[in-house]
Amino acid sequence: MRRDPPSLALDGTQRRDPERLRHDSMRTEQLALAQVRVLRFQNHDVLQDLDRVCAEIRAALFSLSHRVGEGGGEGAATPLATSAS
């Protein structure tokens, strides 16, 4: 049974570059294949709305523990969660 926490990604302005976006997308797909859920946030969101970012992280951790407790584990993780900004 897998209980790995999500991976957190903080993206700055350089992540708006199309090449960086493609790289991030490919990396996220690779992590999803390894059953790693990626929570991606913009640096601006962390600096300006930390409460919302923390709430999203807490929700992801709660969801993970809830799924594991209900027989989740392998294959239960959502591959990608993004924040709107």
C-alpha cells in the first residue's frame, strides 16, 4: 500500500516559457506513472495567498490518508492537481 505524500512544485515566472511548460508537463507525466501526485503552485500564489495554498495541500494530504484508509494505495493517487492563477 503506497502512502507517499504529494510532490510540491513552485513555479516562478520562468515557467511561462513554452519550452519549460513542455518540460514540466513531461516530468509530471513521468511522476504520474510512478504514482506520484504533483501539486503545482505559482510563486505568486504562495506569497499572496498562502492560506489557500496550505488548504489545498492539507486537502490533498487528507484525501491521500482517506484513500489509504479505505483500501486506496497503489493506483489511487490523482496524477496531477494544479492551482488556478
